[in-house]
Amino acid sequence: MPKQADLASYFDIFLEKMAETTELHLAQLTPESTTSQKYTRHCIGNGTSEYGEKGWINYPALKRRYLTLLYGLMPQIVHIHGCYDYISSKVMSWSVQRGFLVVFSPYGGMSPHFIEEEYGMRTWKMILYQKKMATNASCVVVSDKEEEAYLINSKIARRVQYIPDPRDGDYVDLDSYTSSILRIYQKIIDTDMGVHLDKNSREAVCALLHLSLAGENERKPLCPEDILNLRAIAPRQWSNIMIFAMEQGISQYVSQGILKAQLNLPAIDVQQIEQFPALHPKDKNKLESGQLLSDNWLLKRKARKLENVEPVAKKICIMLFNLQYHSQRLTLSLRHLCDLYEVYRFENVDEDFLKNLLEELGLLTFARRINQVLSETIYLEHGFMPVPALDDRGTSIIRNNLIKY
């Protein structure tokens, strides 16, 4: 908590306002008591006062206490307040490494004038950890226009959101400020849905894709477990699924799967949901199957071997080259995998000839990795794979690139 009594009182009132509409917990280094019944305080220090201000800190013990609290609560948002505190930078690092969404409020500490006041010390802190805090945050919330301009123009922070300071007007307007903070939280949660979509929702997406792309004569394209999972998806999860489908360019497939499964869904207008722009937007267009997307001369030289090749084998090879192109640029989407899935399922190809061709073009290993991802995301059966699937480190990279933002 702030050292100054007036700031500490203001911050406590702010937390109480936040706690009126959301479950809120405050992690502190020192065991301070509170009379508030609206939010809960937790001590992650060793129980002594002024912890971290003097002497050495047992970081392994601090990390253990913080992670115990973090995994015990499993918060949707971790919000770190204040600048130039090394312990806060470690808390952010521990949270981000484990996939938690982190909001950072520097409170003017990263404005150029504030940094220049103590040029030497604050500059070193910026270099060592402060800049990294702003870069790793899911969003930096500021109430200073100069600070906002500095963070954006210097490209230190990936996402910056400005909210006027509630103390600048004739009276302290904490209601509007609190509403703005909560709206930013929800905006972050609704952005980059692929990163934090829950397991059941992911399985629902895979089942819907498989169902929408199933052949007309397939009697039971889904197993009982998938059907039960689809029936159990909650309204909020359906909203997340539709956001994820929009991000990946598969909304039409998901909608078609919902119709085939005869599911009754709540009305969801994804266009009305606030989101931050994607850091690495996915390509949502149909996967090009007629020509290479890359201008690489080596790939073009390899592609000359496809001039007189059987049409379906040629199409598959070009699609795989283009999947490599998208994966390397973090623009690979599920829409692209759906296009290749349809070729595998519904077009005939000489598998022995294709395997030799892929090996000659240096595509065999990549094709096997893509088949593994197809089996996980759209449930491609082994009988429709022209080459066997391969699950290795390269496959993990493709998986990560598929949802990387």
C-alpha cells in the first residue's frame, strides 16, 4: 500500500469500489490489517513489517508463497500497481510465465519528466526491469497523456489504455474510474481468446469443426463424449468460442457444426464485443492452393518440380508450402487447416507417389507434423493421412504458432 496516508486511504476506497462488482484480493508484502469486508488481503512476505525495504530477500520463498496464492485463487486478471519496484517485476514475470493476464498501472512513473527527475537511478531501473514490465503486460493503464504518448511512441508497451485520473476534477469520481478499469479487464479477457480458451471449449471447437466438415454419408461423426461436452457448454463459454472462431476465421464452420448438432445457443453478437487489436493478426482467407505465397527463390526452384505432377498431389504440396509460410509469420489459422483437411478427406491421391514427392521437396517432416495438428484440432483419422503423423518439438512449435499472439 502507498506510504502516504491520503494515498493509502484513496487506494483502499478504490479497492472497495472494485470489490462491489467483482471478487478482489490484494497481495501485500507486509501483514497489514483492514476493516473492509469487501475484499481480502493476503501477505506474501515473511510476516515482518517493512519486508523488502531493508536487507536481502529470499526470492525462492517469496516466489513459493506468491504462486501458492496465485494458483489457489486462479484470477482472471493480475493487476500490478506502481513503478520501480523489483519485487513487482518478479511478480509480473512469475505470472506471465504461467499464462496469467497482467495489467500494469505505473501511475505516472513512466512519463519522460518523471524519469528525468532522477535520470541515473531511474534510467538503470528502466533498463534492468521496468521497461520489461511494461512490455510483458497485457495492458498498461495510464492517467497521464504524456506517459501514454511516451509508451506508444517508444513502443515500450504493446497495449496502452488511457483513463482520466479520478482526482483531477472538482470531486473524486471513483465510480467512472472503476467502471473503466473493469471494462478494460473484460476487453483483455475477450482479446487473444486462443491463449486462454478453456479445455472444454477447445474440445467443443474441434468437435464442431469435425462435424461441419464430415461427409454427408457419415452416420456418427462425433463420439458420445463430444456430444455430452457440447451439451454442457455454458453461455459464457459459447461467447468465448464464437470470439475464438472469429479470430481464427472459422466462424462459418463453427456455425455449420452448431446447426448439424442441433444446439440451442443464446444470441451472441461477436461484433459488439470490445477487443484490443491482435498483436499478430491471423490470416482468415482461404489457403492458397494454386501458387506459392513466398518469393523465396529456393522454394520457387523446388516448385518447378511440380509442373507436370498429378493435380491433387501438386495442390497438396503447394498448400503445405503455404502453411509453412503462414506458420513462420505467425499468421497460421485454423481456417487454413480446414482447407487442407477437406483436400485430404474428399480428394483422391496416390499416397506412395505423394510421400516420395514430399520427401523430394523437403516437405515430408512438416507434412507429418501438420497431420498431427490436424488429428488434434479437426480429428483427422489416420486412414485419411497420406503420411503418418509426427509429434515432436517441431509439432509443438506449429501448435504454438497457431495460437500465438
